[in-house]
Amino acid sequence: MNEQAAAEALQPEIIIGGLSFLAFLIVYVIALGGALLHILYQLGRLLFFRRPKFDRWLLAGFVPLLLGIGAVAVLLPIGLVPVDNAIVAMVAAVLIGLVATPVFVPIVRAYVERSFSTLAYTYSVLAILALPASMAFVTYFLAWAFAGGDGAYGITPELFVLNLPNSPCSAGLVEILNLTTPKDFADAQENELLYLMQFWVDTTIKAIFLDAFEVYGCSVSTITHRTDNVIMASLVFGYRTFAAAAFLAILIAPFRRRAD
């Protein structure tokens, strides 16, 4: 296969991965930038002897940063020694909080204040789109932790197994979308970012369609998580529950606003 054909074969994953990563950058820049500008504005009010009025919802934009700092603070003393499963689970939970906060804060605010603006709706949709890229980073951490700090790959035998198309629906989707299929596990590791994006996009689709894809054996991922790895399986379960709840909240919000 020549380079042009290879590029065409990777095009769907590149587009999806690029959009998700772009949404990830936009969401976190808005969350952190908005919180920072709000604090500077309120400090400016204080300098002119005016009472500052801090918005707790905007300040929540700093929560991902604080959670990230907390995760690093836990990891630094550990160094490159093998990591205990309890520590891996704890830091993974912190990272999930880091991923979830920018998504849920605007949704919860809209429900509490009974005001779901077009801007908030757009931000929430971007946040959902950013989830696969966010979870790819979390997966890299888990792989690193399970390897005792020596992991070179995000796709490891401890976390994933191959999930080659084994149903008419999956085979049809792979052909229609022109998805790349790994020849073996080593090939999946060599193109791990591609297949991690496949996996988390597939997981997100199954979550927001309430497992309809699962029921009919449909999948757009050629790798899947190990069900005997409790931490990874729990991560997937927690993520799918969260993604489904966030999607339903966004879907219902405009109708709730009309009802009010």
C-alpha cells in the first residue's frame, strides 16, 4: 500500500481524533481561561474598593487544574516503582473527575438556574466531543501505572485485547467507514493513538445510544478492554454511565426550558 492509500485509509480516524482533540483544547481553554479572567476581574474590583462578586460556577473551571495537580502530587513520590492497584484506582478516579468536571459544570448550572443558553448548549456538545481525547490521555496513564512507570505503550495486554470484526454489523461498519484494522497486537501498539481513539469513540457511541450498538453486535473499534481487569472494566463502566447521563441531560434540557 503506497503512502497516499495509507493516508486515505487513516482519514476517518484522523478526522474524528482531530475533532475530539480540538474540542478538548477548546473546552479546557474556556474552563481555565474563563475562571482566570473572572478572578482577575474581581481582583480589579477589589483594587477600586468595590466588593468582589465571585461566581462559583466559573471558579469550578479551576477544578480540573487542581485535580491534575493532585494527581501529579500523588505520582511524584511514587517515581518509577511498580504501582499498587489501590493507588492506580485512586489516581484514575481523580483523572475521571478532571475529565468530567468541564462537561458537567455547565449542564448542572443550566439545570440549577433553569437557563440553558445557546452558548452553554454549544459548550456542552463540544465537551461531549472532547471526551474520547480526554479518555485517551487517561488510558496512557493507566498503561504507564500498570507497567510500573516503564510502559512505552497506551495499548497493553493488561488493559486491551484485539476485537476484530466478528459480526455482520461490525464488519459492515469497518468496510463502510474504511476503518483501519490491526494485523496483530504489535500492530495495534505501533498505531496506538489511532486505535485508542477508535475504542473511546466506540465506547461513547455505545453509551449515548444506550447499548443499542452492543445489543446488535455493532462496533467501530478493533480493540476492546479486558473484562478481567477490574480497574479498566470499572473505568469503562463509569465512563459509559457518565457519558450517557451527560448526553441525556443535554438532550432533555431544551425541552425542560420550554416546559418551564
